[in-house]
Amino acid sequence: MNNLQDTITKDKHGDYLATASNPVNIDPQYMGDYPPPKFTTSKIPDLPPPTQSTTESPAINRPPKSPGEALGPFFQFITTDLNRMLWIGSALVFRHVSYTQPHIEFLGGNNTSINYTWEILYENIFDLRAYRVNIFIRIPPGENDEKISWKIDWGEKVTTGQFYIAQFNQKWRGGFFSCNGFDATVTEDIASDLTYSNVWNHLLSVHKEKPFHVLLWGGDQNYIDFIFEDIPFLRAWVNMEWNQKWTTDFRQDLQDQVEQYHFNTYAENWNRRDEVRNALSSIPSLMTWDDHDIFDGAGSYPPLIHDSPMMMGLFHSAQKMRLLFQHHTTLAKARQHYLFGYQGYNFFAQCGPNLVIIGTDGRSERTTERVHEEKTW
């Protein structure tokens, strides 16, 4: 490594230039040759036990708690296929590995046929099995809302709900928002006055009066910023000398902690918060992420640190969990699940005959010089 360091220009203070290419990654690609986590004999310090956060709603803990034995359903709208007159979406469901697959039922109007298939995304991810339910609904003619009721039998309990789709000639109704939380710079007294849950409850009250067909999440679905305070190794890394940061290894035991932190954060924000869970289970969502879903400013750091093993590893872990929760897919299956791009994951959603929504992934290919690869355009 000393030989590599000697090849990089230093500034007048003796620090390595941030704009220099990182020699640890000769040809960095977020989904390609990022440095694999290293196995070591020493152990990353364990996370402290969760305590209730004073800056968020009572459901939120720092660090986030592990979820229970069931999560979901979280509904996603994907597109409409007007050649086959199909509404296409999915549901994300998690069940503890000790249980069998839940049973799900859908019911529409007299002229609505509904088909669905189960797919296992992960056999075991933090003791839960992750399922994707692929949903295909025949779009009925008309100008009204079509109510789709659902019921899940988990074994020891049953949950029910409904969502709405637009009939063929119906004008689509939707909501849009971004920034679902507060970053680490927002003080406790300010955060407590911003009445987070009231915003969601207002959205749900509008949805109850005139149901939304889609809810577009514009990024920062979760604020992961506190990961640098809650994971001891990351806290130490942030406080390292600059010249150490870009060569620090992203360790396997650190990857496990980082992925579980993301997983638990999604579970807390989307399942323990009743108002968010109610929205996700009654309004099919479309999501495109932003930096706080990864870490503050992700993709906009200079090359030496941007392409470092630590930032590449952090990004890859965030990408894995983003694809799972926000798009109901995996790194291996994303392309067959309607997402496209060179190294990123974008979507093209046809909302009936008169509306199209394009969701661009502004982080996966981002550098200080570009937002999207030319190949993606």
C-alpha cells in the first residue's frame, strides 16, 4: 500500500488529494468490482442495545431494533400493460423462517380477474424469509375506482386491507413526497415540533376520502445518517485521519452489521410506525431513492474517498436493502423485475393510457462529474 500511496499527489499539507483516483479500485463500479469484504480474525465491536429515540416517534429506537416474526404486506405498483389490459404490481412479505409460507387472497369486482404468483427473494435474511407476490389484475373498462381487497393468513393471525386501481378510462390520482424523516443535523427540539406522524395521517385522511391509485416516493425514504454514530467501527472510521480513510477495509463482520442496520431501519420506519404501514398496505407505491437512503451526500464525494473500500461497501449494502424494500427484488433479479439502466436501477411506469412516470436512479452512477452514465441515457 505504501507504494500505491507514493504514486498519489499530495497537497501542501501532506494530505493525499481527494480528486486523485483511488488505486484500491482501478476501475470502480458500484455493482461491479467494489472491493469484497475481508474476513479477519478480530471482531468488529457489537452495537449497543437499542434505546428509544428522543428525536423521533415513540416507535423508533437507536440503533434500530430487529423486527418481529412478520412484516408486510408492502404494495408496489410497477406498470400497466395496455396490450394485455393488465395492472402489474407486487407485494413484499416477510415471515420468520420457522413458519411456512403465509396464505394470501385477493378479491376485486365482478368484472375483475386477479392472478398472482409467489417468489422467494431470500430464503433467510436476518431470520426472515423474504417473499415477493407478483400481482396481475385485469383492468376493467369504466371511469371509476376498482377496489382490491386482500387477506393474509399468517397461521396464528389474519390481516386484511384493500387498495384501489383505476379502471381503464379513469383519471389516475396519486400523491408525491420526499424526505421521510430528519437528518442528523436536525436538533431534538426542532424535530419534536415537526409532527412527523401528522403529515402521514393527513395523507391517509385524503386517501380515505378519495383513494390514491399510486404513491410516488421521491427519495430519502429513510434517513440512515445515524449509522455513523450507532455502529462503533463507523464512528471510529469517521474520526480517522484523512490519509487512513481511503485505504480502510470494509470487513465482512462490518458488512453484516451495516446490512442489518439498514434492514432494521426499514422495518422500524415501515412497520412499527402505524401511519407508514397503513399507507404501504393500502396505496401501491413507486420509489426512487436519494442520498439519505445510503448516507448523506452519497455519490458526490471526490474520487479518492468515493471509490474507497469503505464507501463502496456501504453503498453496496444500501443498494441491496433498497432493492429489497423499495423495489421488491434483489441484485440478481432486478432486471427481470422491470428495472433498467447501465449500473443503476431506473423504472418506466405506464399508468393507464394517458400517464407515464419515469423514475431515475440518481445515485448508483453518480460521481462529481455526472449523474447518469451515457449508456443509461
